[in-house]
Amino acid sequence: MKTNIIVAAIAAVLIPSALFGQQPRPQMPQADYQFTVVKENPITSIKNQASSSTCWCFSAIAFLESEIIRIKGIKDAADYPDLSEMYVVSLSYKDRADKYVRLDGDLRFGPGSEADDVLHVIDDYGIVPQSAMPGKQTLPSHGEIDAVTKAYVETIAKRSARGGLSKTWKAGFDAMVDSFFGECPTTFEVNGKTYTPASYRDELGLVPSDYVTLTSFTHHPFYKPFVLEIGDNWRGDPSYNVPLDELMDALKTAVEKGYTAAWGSDVSEIGFTRNGIGVLVDAKAVATGSDQARWVGADPAQAQKAPVEIPKEIVPTPEMRQEWFDNKTTTDDHGMQIFGIAKDQNGTLYYMVKNSWGESGKYKGIWYVSENFVAGKTMDIMVHKDALSKDLKKKLGIK
């Protein structure tokens, strides 16, 4: 039954067969940075999203794994959780398809999303360990499923708008997703105990409503939530808008208190290098291709000889942030996890960032991103509400 549905769906769409060549991104000469760790909170192992646009899920899952470590007081790395990204991705695709059709296609349909999406899935459906749903690919490569599902829902949405919605369209869509990612388990065992996705979520101590998302833009009032106007925010999740200095203080305080953060950022700047550094230099680069190659270059041979001096950075202002957001030079490119603080040899503060591009770069999957870069290019951050100061909670009306 499922095979027939999938074959029919694929036959109804055209998948482009030509692959466009990638133009390697220009490389910024990199200084000889020397970092001293100030605060480092526990993280799980580095993962690789490979050829998929699922950073939103990998980063949020990494963040929640660190939350489980903190909540449960886990000390031994051998006992660290390993949650299934593809479980969340699969259910997110299904939820978005349903909304897309209900809106007659008046919604962006694609593989990108944001961290709050992960909370919705976990709240509505629960979560499973990687062992229960490892996915069907060693490294994710989602070009085929992205093309087929988009064409499928576009066709269904057009029929729906004309009053011709099939009663079986959702079964067809779900069958495609299940065939590609694997079926979501309803029960599974961990350490000899049987769980459902919901009971496992509760056993881990995850309460999705305990997490808040912060941002900072001047086109909305401060200390009020608003729906960030980005296409990947397809669920319409609100973020609390706070002044830039308070946003940065909230992040720094959270990390110092032992919390981590899910971080949505623009990484198309030339200062976000292929070798584990993110600095806000006054330069622009055109990025093409997909994910790591798209943002940080594809050809190591193009790397330039490192200069002695660390480059001077832009000190961003709220006005700069707003201008960059309005003119689309700050976009919702990539999701990562902020987990620590370090300083370079000049005393400049950097955030330690867990990426999802495998153990790439000088620091094996870790990026050191300057405070200026984070201040200038942050789209939003997600933290546990208890990471916020009492004063900020009061301003936001958070209990």
C-alpha cells in the first residue's frame, strides 16, 4: 500500500536532475587565536546534519540534551542522552504539510524551521532516543524528499482551493515521509524499561513550556512578545523582544549559571570562517551551495595564510541590527548551540558554539564566536526561563 502511494507521488512530480556547481565562498585570513576557557557547560557529541537543512532540529536537540544533563544531574558522559533528530524532523514535515494545505499553499513549505518547532513536536508527540529511530541514512541527504514533498503538497493545495481535496492525501504524504525517515515508534525500550514517546519525554524532565525565546529589534515594542517575521517561523511562534544590552546580558548570565542556549543566527558573513571562528568584520561575502559549503566555503586550498593580528570588529548597535534585518543582510541562516565562554589573548570575549557540521574546522566542530558577532547577528536565542534574571522575568511577565 505504502509503496504504491510513494511511486504514484514521485511519478506526479519532476525532480531536477541537474546539479548546479557550487561557487566557493571567499576565505577571510585567520589570525592565530589563543583561547582560554572561562565557562564551559556540558554538551553531547558533535553531530553532522550533512546535506540537509535541519540545523534548527540538530541545534535544538543538542540544547535539550544539555538541558537533560543539567536537569538530571548526569555526571558521566557515557550516560548522556542521544535524542532522535529524524523523529522530530519527520513529525514537523507532517505538521507543516497539514497547515500548508489548510492555508491553500499560503505558507512557506521547505526543510527549514526554527527551534520552537522542536518544542511543539516534543510537547505534542513526545521524543525518542536515537536508538529507537536512527533514520535510514548514515548522513542525512534530504534533497529528494524535500523536492517530492513540496511538489506533492503544492498539487494538493491547488486541488483543495478548487474544492477537490482528496480524503487520502495525508496518508500519501505520511507514507512518503515514513518511507524516507522511518516510521515513528509508538513504544520502545531504554535500559530494559518500556516507554512511549510521551512517557520518555516526561522521564527526561523536559517541559516544553519552561523554555522562552528572546530577540532584539526596534520595529516592535520592548518587553512584549511578537512573531518574528521570518519564513521559517511557519508556526508563528512569538519571541520576547528585549533591548540589545539586556539580550546579551541574559545570554552571558545564562551560560555563567550553567545553562546553554539554542542560537539562531546569520552565518553568511565572511567573518564566520570555515575554521571555527566567528567575528564581525567589515566585509561581505556571497554564499552559495548548501549548508557548510554554502556558508563557509568548499575548497580548503583557497584558505589564505593567517595574519598575525586579530581583525578589528564592528561594534554593533540596535540601529545596525535593525537595518541589517530590514535589508536582509541579517537572515535566519543557521541554528547552533551556545554552551560556553572563552577569551582570546587580547581579553576579548567569545562564545563557545556547538555546530552540526561534523567534526570540522580547527576545533573539531566547535566555533569560537565573538561577543560582537553574537550581538550583531543573533536572530534569536532560546533558554530555560530559570536562566533569566528575576528583573527580566518581571519585565516580561514570566513566572
